Amino acid sequence: MNQLWAHSRNDKGERHTLRDHLISTGELAARFAEPFGAAPLARALGLFHDAGKASCSWQKALLAVEGQDRRTGVPHKEFGAVALRGPAHVAALAVLGHHGGLTRPSDLSDLPDLPAEDSETLRRFLDAVPEAKDFLSGGNLIPENWRRCQSTAEVGIRLVFSALVDADRLDTGAHRAGTEPTVRPAPDMEQLWKRYDQERVNVLAKRAASGKRADPVVDAAREQVYQDAVRAAERPGGLFRMAAPTGSAKTMAAGAFALRHAALHGKSRVIVAVPFTTITEQNAGQYRELLGADVVLEHHSSVDLDTAPRWYRPAAENWDADFIVTTTVQLFDSLFGRKPERSRKLHRLANSVIVLDEVQALPLSLLTPILDVLRVLAEEFGTTVVLSSATQPAFQSLPVWKDFPVTDIVPDPTRLFDDLRRVRYEWWCDPRPTLAEVAEAALDERQCLVVVNTTGNARTVYRHANPDETSPHVLHLSARMCGAHRQQVLHDANRRLNADEPILLVSTQLIEAGVDIDFPVVYRVLAGADAVQQAAGRANREGVLGREGGRVVIVVPEDGGYPGAEYRALAEQTSVHFWAGQDPDRLDALDRYYRGVYSALNLADNRRANAVQRGRAAFDYQSVAEGPLLDAGGAGTARDRELAFRMIDEDTVPVVVDFHGKNKDHKGEGPRLAERLRSSTNPTPRDFRGVQPYVVPLPRALLNRPDIRAICRPVVGDLHEWAGDYHEAYGIDTTDIVQEEVW
């Protein structure tokens, strides 16, 4: 028999035999799927994924294009998918989609049976890989527990697809490098847990030696939360809830629970997902301090893989790491995605500990599918899930989690909230003030934070507080400022606070996204109770002012705004459940608030969530990721993107601005980097990351206005360069722009 090849020559001049590739891919895929009981299925997918390459036409094409940067042009994935269609059923979609992604069952069932001319291909394949014969006659490959529940099977196929894609990429990459596929050895979680616990002691000792101590009551409460987490880690896996107020050191306690639990119950890794990149960076830094830089993989869009340690790039592609810190966007867009690049990491979720920080920030319109998948992972795939938040949502009131058991890590959260009560709440609602009056009242405070709901409101308050822009102690923060600008403002604010200098910071709700800052007084315009609590977490954060020493004023202005209907609905529910005198950190009222929110927004019958769930029930992965077909019964290919699963709904366009702040040497840096991207024929990810500090996201609808579009110069793709004014205090301001010619 002539030798069959899978890949052309590498730099060492060696071709990759088809047998070696399929055997290795099958073994790796089975190894990855073993933790969730799908090793036989994964092995079969690995053996058959490139079976079509045994055809004479594909082998001839491979030799014809060898040494050229061209594909063979001969399809091969359909052969293996059809061959496994019987024993693997819908899971054969993994073979069909191992290059382009999971699609839908009809794409599999519509494939014709193997024609007579393919019998020779099958013979050649089975001669090369006789191990594959057993799978063609061995019965149903779908694990038994998957057959009992569609949701379990839908998630299982995602995970086994991930195992196949990762195994295929690893083995192919190893051939090209002339090496063997490498997988990091299983971590010693007991050792990591001991290192973490000891380093925590060292960190606290250093903090005490530096004089940076919180109030003794706060320190005692933080220690109690930590010990509660360590004890709770002994419980069997499943779903856990960590209800603890802001400033109770939840990040450290959650890491302790995860590592201790993993060590005791044989879990493979820890994955911490947070809603905002700023918190991701902050948490990853804290975990690196406790575990070491060689253990913690930080994975999000702002990480520069070109300058990261060598092991980062491959680990970021498939999460082959012991401790991963990522964003909820990365986690859930991967879990509900369909493309190999996103899906490749998913098999790592099985038999892991997943910590969801600030869980109240999960998108309400997608709660049903998110909670359903988390339930399936916990019940069927050995995953322990931790929900961490100061404002624990009432998820169990939703039908998807009805009767789903949840274990509280903190046994008496009500007492903990009382022990850590660092602020007193006041309501300013009768009569309702204007934003100008709010600015005047805030100016009477020596150090004050004002949090509003929209960028326009933030500019209004700032202009009233600093009309001639000559007061250096009045600062502004919003998403209309680039990242470098926001960092400069936060640095200046913290410097003034630490030096006990006067400061008034006017901010949108982005200050609540895990920003570590501590004011004595916070004015918060009415919003959802969770947002009010997050703002309150920026008052007397370290407890140095004593119990209830911080002051939080909930303002209901007559001229305030909301960024959307859902945000307004949350604020209205706050009014219903906490109006004038009720503190928003009361856990019983908070539970009623969330139930009211879910009812007001009719989450049990949300249109998008239902569309996603219908797609999942039909194993229509393309519908879930890209939206259902607009013409489901016809021949159209257009899809309803509004019903697709996507964590970030806001449709924005990035624009590069010319910001230099206090560093005059950086003047023109943003435009210079934009021009480099514009003139590059092959811009790299590093080029895009370099420009990130100077980028402001603008709503696409705003950019579509002719007067705004006239001062936005295209760079590459969706990236534009802002040619209008960039205000040194509040960034881009489009309120007064009129039609004008720039060039």
C-alpha cells in the first residue's frame, strides 16, 4: 500500500503520515474527554476527522501543492462525518465542523451516503487505521447521560468538539515544529493550595508592616470570610454562592475556596471569570502575587501575548494552565460560540472550579441559557461553580434554576453585612434636585465622588462644578475618554485622596467596575440596587472612618437620564423596594428587588433567551451563535443577529484620539499609531494593542451621523481616527458638533 499523508513536509523535510496524525489526535482527544466520560466518542472523532484524506484525489492534490502556500482544494471532512453519522449521531457535526465550526444537524443529515467510488477511500483509510473498524460496528457512541437530556448532550457535543479541535491543532502544530505534541502535566493542586495559603500570610504581614491596615473590625471580618471559604471547600462539588459585601476580600477568599476544593476533590484547574477587563487585570495581579507568574494565565483582549512569557500564547489558545483569570465575555461567548478558535478551550471546563465574580453583572436577557449551561456543567461534567457578589441575584427564583441546590460559602451573610457596614445611606428625593444642585452640594464636601448614569449627565455635573475649568481638584471620568486618560484621572484622584487634598470626582458608572478607590462621601444618582451598592463600595472602603463613617447619598434628580430601558427598569425597582429610608444592602429586600426585576422584565419569557434555548434544543449551533434564520422555511441565509447569543450588546466603533495628558512627549502618539496601522499591509495584534490606550468606543449610530462621520477618518476595519476636538477633561464631546468640513 502506498503511504498516506496528512500534512506536507515541515521545515525538517518530513511529511506527516495520516496514520500517525489520526492515532495521535484520537489519543489526545480521548485524554481530554476522559474527565467528562466521553473518551470513546472523542477517540472516534479523532480517528475519523481526516479520514477523507485517504482518497486518491486528496493525496494527489497534497503532493501537487507541496511547498506552495495553497490548500489542496479537495474536501475531506464530509467523508469522516458521514462514516460516523450512525454511531456518533449528531456529534458527527464535530468532524464536519473541525475547520469551519459547528453548524446544524441538517447539514449532517443532508450529506449523501458514501458513494460507491468512496468504498476505495474507506478501504485505504481502514487499512491505514484498522483501529477505526471497531467504531463502525460498536454501537452508540453517545454517553448514556447525554441521551437522557438534550441540554446535557448540547453541552457535551461542545466539549467533545473542543477536545477534537485542540487535539488536532496540537498534533498538527507539533508536526510543523518537528516535535511531539505537548500537554502540561496535571497540576499538583495540593501544592498550589499550600503555596497560596502561605503567601497570603506573607502578604498580610507585609501590609501590616507598611502601616496599611484597615479597621480591626474589617480585618476580622475578612479573616472570617477566608476561613468560611476554606471550610466550605470541603463540601462536595456543585454550585456555591459567596455573598459578601464589597471590601470583604472576596477575591482572596474565592481563590482559597477554589484551590482548596480542587486539591480535596481532584479538580483539574481553577478558572476565574470577571465582567470587566480592569478587574481581570487587578485580580490576576493579586493571584500572581500569591501563586507566582508561572501559574496564573491572564486571558483577555488587552494581554500582549508578544511580550508575555513563552508559555502564555499556546496556553491562551486552549487554557492549558493551572489557574486562569479571564472575562465573562471570553468565557460565555466561547461556551455559546461555534468556531474552533473560540471552542478549543471548552473541554478544560469539565472537572474544574469556575469562579464567577460580580455575578450580578451577567446580562439579564441571557440569564436563562447561561444558568442552564452552568447547571449542566455542575450536574453532569464535574464542574464546581462559585457565584461571588456583594449583591447576590435571586437566580433560584427563575424556572431554569428552580430546586437547584446552592451551598452558601458564608453561613451567615446577614451578620457579615452588618459587621462590615461602613456607610450610612441618605435619600435626596423630595423635592428632587437638579444636577446643578447636586454639583453645588458635592462642592461643599472636601472629598466627594458623584456617580451618574450617562456621559451627558457627567459632563453637566462637571461643568456646573468647574464652569471655568480652572479647578484642578474637580475631575471627570467617563467612557468618552480613552484608557490612558482614565488611568491618569484615577491616578490623580488616588494621589489627592492619599494626600488628604480636596477632590471632587464626577463619574459615570464605570467607576463601579472594580475600581479600587476610597472616598468619604459618595453621591449616587438613582440606579439599580446593585449599582448603588457598587458605588457605596467606594465610600469608606477600608473602614478607617469607623462603622457607618462613610456617607452615601442616593439622589433622584429631576433632570437625570438613563442609558436604556433596561437600566431605567432597574432604577424603578430600586424605588419600589428601597425608596427613602430602606438601605440597598439589606439582603431580604435585595432578594425581593431581584425578583421584581425578573418579573418586570419578564425574563422567564425573554425573546432572545428563548431563541437561544430553541437553537440549543435543536443542536443548531449556528443559530445560537449567529441568530436564527429570518426565513426559516425558505432558502434564505440572512440571520436575525438580535436573537444571537452575545455578551456585549452595545454596538460601538473604536476611534483613536490624540491624548497626551501631562506627558507632552506623548502628543500625537495616538494618530501616529493609527497611521502605522493604516499604512501597514499586514497589521499585527501587537499593533492593535499598541493603539488601545488611545481608543474611545463610540456608538455606531452616532458614527453614522454625517456630521460625526465627517470628522472620523478610517484606519483599518472598524477602527477610525478622531479628527475633532478631544477635551482634556472629559474627552470626546459630540453634543455641540455641527456639520463641518475637515478636509
